[in-house]
Amino acid sequence: MKKTAGLVVIGLLLVWGCGAGIPEDETLISVIEQNLQMGRDENAQGFLETVHEEAPGYNTLRQGLEQMFEAYDFSYELKEADVLEKSKDQARVHFVQVTKKISGPEFQDNQIEGIHTLKRSRGDWKIFNTEVTDVSFLKDSNE
């Protein structure tokens, strides 16, 4: 009986441990893709679900999303996403993203390059911080 109980405990620890292990690259990149899709869909709640609730500026972002979605329609394209490093608790993903205005007030279409830092939140990976390393303004919609 003790041997069986011990095996059950070990089995549970193995299953639980696998869920909290080092993530696959695709898992991390899918968070960034989902974030952009929620932006395209103008889904503020869905967008916020991809952002870590302890992220710097989270409350400001939450307040500003609805205003941004009311004023603008954007298209977003993730041109590149490469995982730079990852552990069981944090990951860094290099990205290149193109943002173009579909409608709304004055806005300069752009390509940004940067690094997203993702952290776990209640078992899910979420964007904790974004460091923009380069911004290029696009001259026309063909870039």
C-alpha cells in the first residue's frame, strides 16, 4: 500500500513538473501571435489576457486600449519571432512587427524590432515587458 501511494505521488509530481517545465518555442511565439490577433480583432479583454497582470504599465494599457480601438483600425504582421533564451519561469523572444493604419487619425506606419520578455502567470505564458530596439517608419503601404 505504501509503495502504491508513493508511486502515485511520484506520478503526480512528474505530471505537474512537466507542465511547469521549459516551454516549446512554438508556445512562446503563439502568445505573441495571439496578442497581435486580439489587436486586429480589437478585443481588449483578449489582448489583456496575453499580458502579464504584473507588467509595468498594465493598468495604463488596460485603460487606453478601448480608446485606441475606438480611434484606429490597424493591421499587424509578425514578420519574425525567434526565441533568444528560455527557462521554466521566463523567456525572451526577439521579434519584428509591422503596424499599418487602416483607418483613424494621423499615424505613421512602422516596423518595430524588439524583445518581448514573457513570464508565467498562473501556468500560462504572458508578455511581461517589451523593449523596442529599432523603429523604421514606412514610406508607403508597399513596404
